Amino acid sequence: MRSMSITFCAAAAAALIAVPVPAALASPAGDDDRRTGTVSVTPSTIAPGGKVELWVDVCGKGREATGNSDAFASEARFRPADDNGLFAEARIRDDAEPRSYDVWVTCRDGRGKATGTLTVVHHHRPSPAAPVKAGGGGAATLAERSTEAEGPGTRHAVTGLVLAAVAAVAVALRTSRRRRGPAGG
């Protein structure tokens, strides 16, 4: 039985080694001028509605490129930058979901591509831990918490009933002991 599992593992490893490299990863023989690279996204973590700066150097100096992402409100158009390749700004959609997004740039001449990622996060404004009851700042948070401070809930009622039952049992036991004490003496 053990030799069967070893044989299976060896066959699986041989199959993986024998699989040819996908055509997309292989470099065509006559197209050595294609370039790939990485998009630099700053900041890499942003909230919806914010703007990011994009830098890329695969297109060469003085060329044009366009950048896209499912997180962008519109296509980013790159322009030449100071000896650093190309630069663009992109605004994040207001309705972008919090997750990671791919960013891809395509050079106008079709000979260069770059990819990168950015992460959209939703920032929540901090609220005061104990708002002042004077109104104004923190009044909305106080209104949200007022439902909690309306009075005892189910948990408090059950606790009260349990304590009352324990007290009733204690009184009953004490009363029964007093009645037996003088009669037995």
C-alpha cells in the first residue's frame, strides 16, 4: 500500500515537471523589445474618494501610458516625470469596496506593461468613549447609546429573580430552624 502512494506522488511530480511553460510567460523569439515592470502606488492603502500617485518606468522617458483599476473612478493618463519615467494621479471610486485591487498600466506603443496593487480600506471616525451630556460634540454617539441606558434588561431581571429565590430559601430555612429549636430543647 505504501508503494502505491509513493508511485502516485512520483507520477504527480513528473506530470508537473513535464507541463510546458504557458505561452503567456514565454518570450516570443522576435519580440525582445517588450518590457514588463511594476507600478509604484503611493499610498498603497487608501480610503474611497482619495487620490493615489502612480509611477512607472517601463514605457521609457517621454512616452505615454494609461493606467486602469477596478478601484479607479476613471482611467489614469500618465505624463513624463523627472527622469523617473511616467507619472499619473488617480482618484478612488467613492463606492469602492474594502479589498485589494490590481492596477495595470499599458504603454501607448504597446511594448510595455506594468502591474501593481492597492488596498482600499474604510476608515471610521473615532467617537468619544464617554461623550459630554452638554450636546454638540458627541451628541449623536450619546443618542446611540441611550437605548442601552433605558433600564434593566432581561439579564438584569433574571439575576434579580435568582437572588430573590435564594433569599426566599434562606428565610424559609432560618424560619424552620427557629421553630424546631425551642421545641426540641
